[in-house]
Amino acid sequence: MCIALKYGIWNVSEPERNAVNSLVDAGYSPLTAMILSARGMKSPDEARSCLSCDSPLPDPFLMTDMDRAAGRVGLAMMRGEKIAVFGDYDVDGITSTCLLTEFLRRNGADCVSYIPGRLEEGYGLNPIAIHQLHSEGVKLIITVDCGITAVEEARLCAELGIDLVITDHHECKEQLPDAIAVVDPHRPDGGYPHMTLSGVGVAFKLAAALCGDQDALLEQCADLVCLGTIADVMPLCGENRVFVARGLELIRKTRRPGLAALMKESGCTADNISATSISYILAPRINAAGRMEQIDLAVELFLTEDPRRAEQLAKALCDLNRQRQQVESEIYNEAVAMLPRTKSPEAIVLSAESWHQGVVGIVASRLAEEYCCPTFLICLDGEHGKASSRSFGGFNLFAALTELSELLESYGGHELAAGFTISKKNIEEFRCRMCSIASNFYSDSAPRTVLDVDCMVTPELLTVRGIDSLESLEPCGTGCPKPVLAMQKLVVDRMGQVGNGRHMRLRLRSGHHTINAIYFSATPETASIELGDVVDVAFNPQINEFRGERTVQMNVLDIRPSCNAPCSPELNGYNRIRTGSLTREEATALLPERATLTTVWRYLDAVGRPICEDPLCLCRKIVRWSGRPLGLGQLLTCLDIFQDVGLLHFTRRHKDIAVELTFGADKADLNLSLTMQTLLRLKES
């Protein structure tokens, strides 16, 4: 069995018995109570507070500069001055623009909206837009979902006699723009209780400050706030949880012709709309407008009151999304072809003239997940490039770009996603230094992919009623994820392929219990799984409805070989053996006993063929085969020792390791190994 692990480490939480009992006594189902306890909730009051979708909304004026922003916008409305709402071309920016534009117009303001062209103008407030708006007689620009880094642009506005109010939710740099007001929950001098608002959330707070009745306003525009909050991957807790819960209610009975048409065109209904369906179905179609340079389609979709026009716009967005998918596939294939075949990248930094600026961000996200490292894709235009980047494994993009800011012409974003412009001549130095930063952050051979599992469960807990009870956790998303459960020692009883061979359907057995499972984007070949394998499975529990019958199903997230003994993913300093910085304690932990060396060698010899697989998966297989404990650091040390004396050849190939025994070499003096000598010397020092 050579299972293709998706996640190197499963962090499995442990429910606390007393907390579970207390939650069950309060009316939660046993399965829900276990999940809540595993997430740190010790009492029913804590659970209710965390899951509440009707908490009071904080006063907008708690946000720094909100009084100045509301005052200036209110003055412009009273004077009849022309106002421009300046947004961004993603879902958060589009919904922010539409929300504030709609609100101001409804209240009698002379208001236009402006979202820059991604290719011609790029992200954020820019001189082209400012001069254009000035020529149209605009006296006040309000930015939404952008502007926090627009220092030079703020100066230009002042020179032209345009007042500027900034509302944003991205990270602040040391210098804030000199504007009438800068409203951003990330301001270091701010005291707003929820820093994780989306751009549309901040725009809503400005509108709420102007109208004075947040609840009434939310009844009108919660759908837009919900869409932007989910699409921008904001944590669904606190105020955001209220926004999304109220928004989903409004979307289910939407009166917006455009939103209704888009839902119909993409197959969403009032019954199946959720944070998940917004993330994977609606948001990509809305985003396609900005990515493919037809942003006006999305803005008009939300603002139109004509059902026939709404149908045309919804169809156009779905067509654009299909075009985007084709372009994405082409860029992805080109980028993969540029990567080195022999060395695992610490960071991916690639550039090309032909790449579409609107699509590289999606490709960067895909590469970051696939190659387990931060990814930076640069679209070149002559001697300059515009880049999109995506993080991986906790790597802080904004901090890394700040560290290399002298190489950049401009940059912005946050920890997980960021953009920047760079001179072509600086790309190579940027690549080298970014790889060095990433190398220091990551440990070379440590599993970087981590799956957080709420708890281990037994088959008895997976009932239709138990899974139905998990609805009390909704809405689920970032910060309040769908439950992730795991089950051990399941036998693969049946396998089949569905979806034209793209997905795998399984039947798993535990004693007398059988459970159906679906593993998306996997096949028996890609997962390297066979009938009869004994596995651990991590999954989202769900109900499958077919011909009126509701049955329990696992939506598989990962599969790994079951172990009968401890198998630690810890490296215990393995990467420092060659540098001489290993401590005595680490050397002692890594130095394998003779029995351990024998076990690893006998397993490799029994396989009898070259091995190329995830190192932690190999470690788990050896543990299962032998019944002896083994850690990842010790396994890699054993392989180094065998290689030192010519018994095998051992290389790293991205996430996998390749091991091939040397033909005819089955005996050697392991004491001659440099690795062995180093560890013995450190242990005895």
C-alpha cells in the first residue's frame, strides 16, 4: 500500500469528558458536544456565545476616524456634491462598491461608482482614475476595500481639490495616507473589537454610521455583506457570523433580480445555498468579471432591477468563468513546466510575458497548495511586472514583502494573499532572498501540510440524526469550519469511480459496520489504494440523499495507513545534523538503535523495488508492517546512514522521497557512516 497522503500531519483534538457531558445535558447531541469540546468550549454558555448569530452589532463609531468619515460624506450629501465610490475588482470589492453606491443613491446622493481595470490600472486608487473622476466633477472619493497604502494618490487628490475618505480592511503600513478619514480596523491606534471585517463589512459600518440604524440597514443589504465576507475568506465568528447568517437568510428569499438569476444559472437554490456554495459556486462567477476585464457586468448584476437584463448578465458571468478556467489551465501548465524537477522549492517565484494578470492569483493558490510553499507569479510587461502571491502553512506574505520592500515598486495585501509590482531586473534577487526567508521559516523535510481534526469517532456515532444535529454549527467557514472527524482501522471493502472517472466512491468496513464514502478528485491510482487495505480516514460527515433515502456518507479529506504503534511526525532536529548545531538531546533522540536500523532495512528489502512516496507515509507503513514505533526523524536518519555506506541511494523529490537499494550491496559496516559517527560524537559529548 502506497497511499498518497494529502496532509503530512493530522492534529487530532481530544474532547474533554466533563465538557461533553455538560453540553449534552444542555441539549446538544453527543457528536456536536464532542466537536464543541474539541474546539475548546467547556460550557453551554461558551458554545452559545461562539455559535450565536444574533449578537448585537458594535457601534460603528468605535472605529477610528468613523466620525470624520461620516461627517464628510454627510456634508457632501447635504451640499449635493458629486461622490465617487472607488472599489476593487474582486467579490469583496464589488459588493462593497454596490452596497455603498446603492445606499448613497437611495438617500439622494449624486453618486457614481468606479472600479479600476485590472490590466490598465491595476489594484487600488491610481492617477488615471483620479484625473478621470476630477474631470467628471467629483468632489469626494470614498474608497472601499482598498486605499490603505495610497499615500501618493492621497497627495494627488489634495492637489486637485478632491477630498478623500478611505475605508479598507487590509494591513496598514507605517505611513497612512493623508486623507479626511482613514477607516480600517487594522489601524494600530484603533480600538474596534472585530479586526477581521471584510471590505464590505467596513463599507457597511460607514453606511450604518450615516443612517443610524444598523439592524434596519442589515435587513436591506446583508446579502452583499455575506457574499463579500465569505468570498474574502474572513473568519465566521463575532460580527462576521451575524453578517453571514443574516445574509444567507436574505439570499434564500432574494429580491435582487441579478442574484436570483446568477443562482439559477449556476444551479444554486434556496435549499442548498450555504457559505460553501457561495465560496465554490457563486464567488468564482462574480470574480470572473474582474479577472477577465469585464467588471461592469458584475456591478450591473447587483444593481439592476430588470429581471431580463439580470438573466443576460448571469449567463455572461458564467461564460466568462468558463473562459477563466481555460486560461487558468494554460498558465498552470506553463508554470509547472518551469519548476525544477529535482529539488523541492522553498518558495515558487516565476514570471512570464504571456500570463493573464487576472488569473495568476488562482494559479498561485493552486501551486501553493500542491507544492506546499508560498507562491509568487509575476506578469511581465516590458521591464516591469505585476505579481500575485499566495501563502502556505502560516507563512506571512505581507511581512515577507515588507522585509524585501527595497526590491519592490509597491506592494499590499495581508498574511495569506498579497500583490506587488517589481522591476524585471530585481526578480532574480527577489527570488533568491524570498527562498531564503521561506527556508528559514520551514523545516526542509518536515510535513508542511496539516489537517486539523476535531476528534476521532466510532461508527456508532455516525447516524443520520447525529449528522443532522451538526446544523447547529452553521454557518461554517473560516474560523468555524465544517466538522472534520477521523476514524481508525477501516478496511477498504469496495471501490468504484464516478464523475467520468474523476472521483472515487468507497465502502469502508469496521467490524459489522459499513460506511459509504466519496473521495473527490481522487482515483484508486492517484490515491494508490487497494481493496483490503487497512486505513485511517479523515472526513467531513454528510448526508447523501438518493431517491428519497437519506444515508450517512463520508466526504473524504485524507487517507493514511493505519498503525499499530506510535509513529511521530517530529524531526527532532534532523535537519541540523550536517550543520553541527544539533543538541545532545536531539542527537540521542535521532540515533537509531540496531533493532530500528534492522527493521527499516528489512522493510525496504522486502519491498524489493524503488520507492517514491511521502516520507511520513513510508514511516507509517514501516510501523504498521513491523509493529514497532518509529519517528520521521529517525527514519530519515536511517536512510542517511544506509546511503553513507553505499547500501542505497536516497533523494528528496519535492514532497516525496525516492529510495533505491544498491544492486548487490546487502552488507556494510554502519559504523563507517558519517551520520552515525556525528550522532555518536554528539551523544557522548
